Amino acid sequence: MEEVDVNPTVTNIPAIRHGKHMGFAWGPEDILVYETQFKASGPSLSGPGGSFIHKVRKDEDIHSPILRKLFNESHHIFVGLQTIKEDVPSKSKKPQFVSISRNYRSVIRACMEELQQVAVSTKDTEMATQYGNQVSILLAIELIWNLCEVLFIDAAPAGSLLLHLLDWVRLHNADADEKAKDVLQSDSPAEHHHYWDVVVSYVLQGRLEEARQMLAKQATRQPASRNMYKLMDGLLSKMPFYNPGGTQTLTEFDVKWRNWHEEVDRYLKDNSFSSNYHLELICKILVGDEDALLEQKELLSTWYHFLITRLLYCHPTVKPIELHYYAQSCLTMFLDSRSVQEPLDSILLAAFEFDIYLVIKDCSIVLNNWWFVAHLTDLLDHCKLLHSHNLNFGSNMREFLLIEYASGLFTHHSLWQCAVDYFDHCPELGRACLELQIERVPLDTERKALKVLRICEDRQMSEQVRSICKIMAMRALRNNRLGSALSWSIRAKDAAFATLISERFLQDYCTKGTFSDLDLIDNLGPAMLLSDRLTFLGKYREFHKLYGEKRFKEAAKLLLSLMTAKIAPRSFWMTLLTDALPLLEQKEVIFSADQTYELMYCLEELTSSLDTAAPGADSPMQEQDVEQTKVELLRLSLARNLAMAIVKEGTVDT
Amino acid sequence: MESAKYVSLKISKTRWRPVSHSSLQQPDIFATGSWDNEDNKVSVWSIGDPGSLGLEDGFEGDPQLICEHKHDGDVLDLQFLDQERIVTVSSTGAVTIFRHHQNSQTVSVSQQWPRAHRYPCDDAPGTGVACSSPEIVTVGEDGRIIVFRADHEGVVRVIENADSSTLHAVTYLRTTEVLTVNSFGQLKLWDLRQQNNSPSQVLSLSGDRVPLYCVDRHPNQQHIVATGGQDGMLCVWDVRQGSMPFSLMEAHSAEMWEVHFHPTNPDHLFTCSEDGSLLHWETASPSERPSFLQGGGSSSMTSRSAMAPAGGNQSIMSAWLCGDPSKSRLETTHMLPSQTLSVNSLDVLGQCLVCGTDGEAIFVNRQVPV
């Protein structure tokens, strides 16, 4: 097993008494911890321990309101990235990828600025430190991302590489500009105590135009050294910079640069600047003197600044593969015995070595959530920079990181919706993970359930649709909202549940004698066909309506069909036959002879099944009597109706 | 062109604060409600005047948060009762009136009816609210319609079991009539003057009973109503005639959450949906007559329009009721720059449109072409 690179941090649970043993259980993104009665030695006490369960969360960022904006905006960019067409060759997509990378970075910067503002304005010192920490982490993230963009995505060749790296360093070194602002705003800039710092910083960052402008102020003050300043100005203006878009080739530029370098060296050796300490220092820097550069540690502030400056003035045509030699040596030179190599330094070093995997691995360990590595890996994967580096669990690294990130999002009460898109773009395991997670989203309101259902339906996750609809329908049923329950089972096309609900309706009818929720039953429409019981309910209600409208013939026909077509459940036949009684007793013959025969057949079927069913000792005698009476009444009415029907049909109208 | 303002809360409702009709001002203040958060909030935002300090020429300023207040449960509907008061219904079933104090720029709870919507042993979320100051009507998942009066302690009237399924939205048709939509695709008209608890009229689609989630009434012609539901179809109904919708138009590929007629320019309609799009519908009336003569403007025409049969005199009837969308010129434009997560709510007033999404973003457009 690999050694852990970083010592794990210890978190104290304040509410658990000292010395007590803790029990724990893993959650998706947290641990539940509780106090136990366990004793390492001696008998354990029985009885309850502490009555609290503590939830320990590792990732606080996800719950910070400002960082949430980062998650949402980057989600938007992520989805846009996935929709870039695959058929276009990678080369022409490079500017697109670079611009997407810049979008991500601008989102990070916006977040950082907001956090900075809040950190400054808050009065709570603990919050201020927390915000301050978050700001520095975001700074580091943006630094790493920018470097990855320069080295991996933009992948500039020798010549342009240094220019990009110069931009990178300038962007992350705001000190020089702040000092410059102070100096320029003062009454006499040339006498400001930071003046020379500013000039040297400009030179270190390769901003020679600005250095010249600053020097000009000093030159006017010292007319005696005018020649020296003029000489320096000349050297600064003549320094060649590679122009990627121009016609000059790299070798031509190299030759020019070497000539210039020799010229500067000559002037240095001639002691042309020896009378002015600062100008000589600048000259030494221009020549690339390592010791002079190392003296400026404070202005450089970081080893990578030192690296870029050194490359600028010693090897401006550095090739990408040569970078790591210089990087390693600069790091060693810059760090003296007292300072220790920080994780950020090793990550940057890994980047200079073009070891993408090491960069990602180190970042994963250091950062406490997967946001950065997931998005960066995804972008690099789109640039086709990651070889299919198969992990033990069968998926590739990009997918692994995206799933980890999305699973973390899913535990958030609100950000789970963003996570769905991430799972969508993980072809191997995404769907399975989504299926598991989506069922566990708590559904407090119908509106939330509708949104979750839409997500499942769009992805043809019929199992989950059924399960969610069933949960909502059961809840509605428990609260006696039969209409809602029915609408959920219609959505899921759940025939079994629809049957259950119809049973409830019918039970209500039997106990109360009238239908509740008529507005629903009357307007079922095609939904009626979902389940037999539901169809029966609708048709039965129709029968009642026809009866109410005195359309007896049609009502009779419907009633009969309900029994003969076996739509009605056997248990309900008695009720139906009883409903037929008033129709049979009418003066006018409603049931024809054939229909009467059918009714009799139904009655016989019913009674025979009742007889064969073992007469339970628990059914009271009274009920049996009632049943008996009903059956006899029916038989009588049917016989009478049959007689009248036969007579009527046999009569010939003359 | 609008850009997103990310607010770290999923927005369920956005509403402009009403501007007085006499002034020609554009609205500058809107309220939002959030949902699905551990701490939900009702917030008031300002987009400021174009001439105010700090904004460059032509630059659409971001909405600035003025004040906010904690809200218990999801904000499932939000309406401005008047210039200062906002009514919300919550997923806990509570109906709350918030007051926005303009001097101190704070929001406080002015009145609350907790558990107005409820089940016997559970919370029932409220789903819709409509106001006609000082009267407030709310509907909920418990199928109740409740009438309140602002500044009145108790409940004025409850229609129990108004619907066996969930009522999703409510709107005033006339000052004494409200219209509700439910999970069975039915529109029910309720006359609040009547004491019986049954609707005076029920309209529904034939065919599949698709749940309806939103409803809005035409600002000038009170018999025209637009609804949207689960299948994303936009239906326009004529409440006087028959029980069938007049026209059905395919609008969205997922649930339609809100539909709004433009309050002063009703030839324009806006819809937003779960599929992340916001559509602007513009209908051009088929008649050549100038618009001020349409819609029953002059008295001689109103008498005819009251009895106009379907497909009758086109210049009188609203262009929305033409039945065949190809006959009237109907243009649809997407208003959001790109696909987002669900757009939950929109509101339009004057030339300004505001909408909120599940991507925790608010979009404001100050130059809606109406």
C-alpha cells in the first residue's frame, strides 16, 4: 500500500466527553459519530450513552454561498464543453479549448474577488480567516490551472512558450503594480523609496518599456549621469523579443538575441555602469547573472518567478521538454535551508515536468473537494492529452473524478440538479450511479417530485419513475387525496396502484352510499383504461349517471355488460344485481328476455360460488339471512321480468 | 442581451414590484423567492436607474440585493399585494405577508397564517396565490381554496375539498371569480359570492388529462385564459364558450411552469419551462385595422363581440383565439442566450423581463421588444 503523503488532520468532537469511545458510520460524504459505552478494559456499562449523533463533514466549501456560484457557473461551462462536436479535428479546436479554459479561470477569479471583499469587510475574525484561507486556495488553483493551460492546452512551442510563461508570471504578481501605483502617485516618483524596487521588478518581469519610462524620470534628475542612462535605455530598447506571428524564424531570433546578450556583457565587463549600483544591478540581470537574480529574492518572491526570469535572460528559446531541468535547479537554488518545499511547489514542478498524472494526483490529495481536478481532467481529456490510463475499477481517470465530484454534489440539498449533468457525461458508470442517487433525493413537495421525474423520464429510467410515483401516490393515499394518488399512478402507468385506488373509491361508495370526488371519476377520460378496476369504476359511475338521467335502457345495457364482460369484480356483483332490482321492478319492461336470461345466469354463477365457498363460522346468521332474502327477491323479480318480457316480445302489434 | 447573476439560491419565483399606471416608469425593483435550500429566503433586488451613479453608459447593471428575509420552507408562490407587501405560500403550508420597509430597506414578516394548508397529520404545501388587494386567495396540495383578507386575523373562507387532486395555480378572472387548474387538466371556475362549495364551471381537454401547472388571464379580455402543463403545450381557452380549449400550441419539451400575458401589450405572451427555455410569443392580429379599434374598444363593437361566434369577425376577437396558429402570424423567440437548467419563473412589466432558474441564476432583460 502506498504511503500517505500528508498526515491526516485530527478533528475533535467537542460534545463527546473526553476518554469515551466513539462509534461511527460512513455516509456518502460524511461520517456519523456517536458516543458509546465501550471501555477498553473492564466491563462495559449498560444503558444509554450520549444522546446525540454528530455529523462530521469534510467538505465545507460546498456549503459556502460564495463558492456555490463557482459550482453553478462551472457547471454551465462544463455542459457547453461537452457539446463541442467530436468530428472536427483537434487542432482547430485548440482556440476553443483555450477560451473554455479562460472561462473557467475567470469564474475562479470572480469568486476569489468576491471572497476577498467579504473577508475584508467581515467583523468576525474566525470567518475572516476562513475566507482568507479560501482565497489563498483559489489563488493557488488559478495559478496551477493557468500553468496547465499554458503548458498542456495551449502547448506553445519554443519561443512562444516563454512569452506565455511571462504572461503567466505577470498575472500572478500584483505586487509590482501596486508599488508602481504608489510611486507614480507620489510627488517625486524618482525619490520614492520603492522607486528602484519598481524598476527592478519591471526588468525581472521583462516589462522593459515600462522600465524605460520609469528610468527616464531618474535620468532627468541626474543630468550628470545622462550618458549612462542613455546607454541603459538603449540596451533595454534593443532587447529582442520573439514574435510568433512574424517572419523571423526561431534561429534568426536566437542569433539576434545572442548578439544583444554579448553587447550587454561587454558593457558590464567594461564597467560602464560601475558608478551606479542600481544600473549595474540591472545590467547584471539583463545578462542573466544568477547571483544577481538570487539577491532579488524578495522582489521575485517565488521560485517560479525566478525560473521565468532566468529563462528570459539566459535561454529565451527554451523548449518545453527542457523546462523541467531548469525548474528543478531553480527550485533548489531558490529555497534555502530554512524554507520547506510546499505542496504547491511540487505540483508546479510536476507540471513543468509535463507529468499530468502527478499534477492531478497531488491536487486531489491537497484539496478537499474534487471540483478542480474533475474539471481540469475533463478539459485535458477533451484535448486528447490523457491516454486511456485504466484504473482498477474499470473506468478511466476522467470518469472516476467526475463521478466522485458529482457524488459529492448529490449529497448537497440543492446542488444535486447540477450533478445530474455530470453523470450524463460519464458513459460507463454514470447512468448506474445516477439511478442509485436519484431515488434518494428527498421529496417534500410535488414540484420537486415532478422535477426528479422529468430527469428520470428523459433518461428512460422507468424503474425509478415507478418507484418515485409510488412513493408520492402512497403519501397522497395516506392523506386521503385519492385524486392526487390516481394522477401519480397514471403518470407511472402503474395498473396495480390504480386498482388499489379504485378499490378505495368503491369501498367509500359502499360505506357512504355516494361517490366522493365525482369531479375526478366523471372526468377520467382515457386514463380509465389503465386498470380494469378503474374502468369499472368509471363505467359504474356512468351507469349511475344514465340512471339519474332516466335513460333506463342504456343504463340496463351498461349494467349487464359490466357483468358479462367480466369488468366488474365478483365481489361487487351482488351490489350490481341489487342495483338492477329497481330496473326490473319498473312498469315498463327494460330488460329484454335475453338480457334477463343473462342476469339469471350471473345470479346463478354468483350463488353457486358463494355456496361452494366454505360457510365460515364467523359469518353471523343474520348476514346469511339477508343474503338469502336478497337472492330470493332477485329471483322473484327476474322471473316476473322474464314473463313480462316474453309476453312483450311475443306480442305482435296489429 | 442579458447576462446571468448567480445568487447561490435556486430561484422558484420572481415578481416585479408593480409600478403605478400613471407614471411611465420602468420597473426597477423585483422580489425573488428561493426553494430547495436549507435556509430559504425572500429577497428584494434593485436594477437601479440607468442614470444612477456607478453605471457606465449602456451597461446593464447587475441586480443588487437590497434586503432579504428568512423563509420557512420553499417559496412555492409569491405575489405583490401592493407596493409594499409581498404574499408567499410555503411548502410548510403557511401563508405569509412580508412588508418591505423602503426607508430602512428591510423586510419583515407582517402577518402569517401558519399551516393554512394542511393534512390531518402532515404538512401540505401551498402551491399558488392570487391577490386582489386586500383579498388573497391561495390553493394547495390539500385541494383547498382559502380566502384571506390582509390585516384580518382569521381566514375569511375555506372551500374544503375543492378538488380531489392537487390545485397547482389560481388566478382572478373577475373580482369575485377565481380560476384554478389541477393535476387532472381541469380548469375550474369558482364564484366566491356563492356559498356552495362546487365550481360554477369546469373545463378540460379531451384526450389525455395532462396536469396543468400555470394559468394566466388576458389583461383586457377576461374570457381568454392561457394555461400550460406537463406536456409543455400552450393552451388558450375561451371561458364563455364550451369546455374545450380554443387553440393548442406545442411550446416546450418539458413542463411549462409559468405563462404570462404582457400586462399592457397582450399580443405578447411569455412562457418558461423545465427544459430551460423562455419563449416570447408574439401574435399579429390578422385584421388591417389599427390596434386601438380592436378588442372591443369602441362601444358599437363591444355589443357585437359579446355574441361573436367562433371564427367570427376576426377584427374583434383576439388574435389568440384564431384556433389555427398558421392563420395568425405567430412568432416565437427564445429569450435566453443558451440552455440552462429549468427556468422556474418569469415576470414581465413594461419593457423589463426577469426570470429565475434552477441554475441559481437570475436574468434581467431591460429591452424586451414589445
